[in-house]
Amino acid sequence: MLKYAKEILQKVSFDRQLFEKELRKAIKTLIPAELEDLKTWCLEKFGHLYHAIIKRSFALAKA
């Protein structure tokens, strides 16, 4: 599922709202061990565009 989530996020990265929606879906779907990998990958790949969205989405997941 992690690989699939990454593929989807790359495809929707052109749109801020779509990226956030798909990121939140991915966070709900993945097991805890995969979440840290996804977070690291997102920050490396899209941190320059969506840093606040990534941080907020993962913070909400932990709450």
C-alpha cells in the first residue's frame, strides 16, 4: 500500500487540495510502520510545496 500511496501522491501533486485529500486517505490506510516512511518521503519530495499540509496531516493522525 505504501508504494501505491506514493504513486497517487505523485500524480495529484499538482493540486494542493487533492494532494491533502489523498495524503489523509493514505495515512488512514497505512500501518504505523509505513507512516514514518511516508512522512519522510513526502517531506523530501514535496516539502518545498506542501510542508504545512504534510506536517498538519501527520499531526492529526497522531491525535
